[in-house]
Amino acid sequence: MNCDCIKRLEATVKDFHQPEVNAPIESVRCQNIMWTFGKGGGEHIGIPFRVKADAVGYRSAKGKEFSVKASYCPFCGVSTKQESGDE
Ligand SMILES: [Zn+2]
């Protein structure tokens, strides 16, 4: 990610919901986070896909879930590719 939208929005969501919660909110975490490793690695927005097949690991009712890294931040529109990118 080339922006701080995830951290910024987690803080915004916490501030927005705190008045409705009768205890201090301990944490707010975006649920579509995926991690990549190596060059350009780190925290990214991942869009979940499910693959069903008659094979081990893919036979459940919903199939096997994979996340695909978003090419652009869905909140601010900035490209998620590394600045010096060779992705
Ligand atoms: Zn963003």
C-alpha cells in the first residue's frame, strides 16, 4: 500500500463507534487484509475469491478461499504498486 488508509480508517471507525459502545473499544481491524512478502511486501487490501473443485481442500460447500491483491486502494484510489515497481 502506498497510502495509510487502512490505519486511518481503523482509527476513524473506532472514533465513530465509540459513543455507541458501553466500554472502551479495544481494537478495530479491517477484515480484508492480506500480507505479501518479498519486494513490495507488506499489508494490502485483498479481495476474496473461492475456488470449488472435486479435489482435496476444494470440496467444502464454499470451496477454498484465496485473496487477490487490489491494484488500487478502494478508499483513495492510489495505486498499490511499489513506486519503483517492477510488479
Ligand atoms: Zn488509500
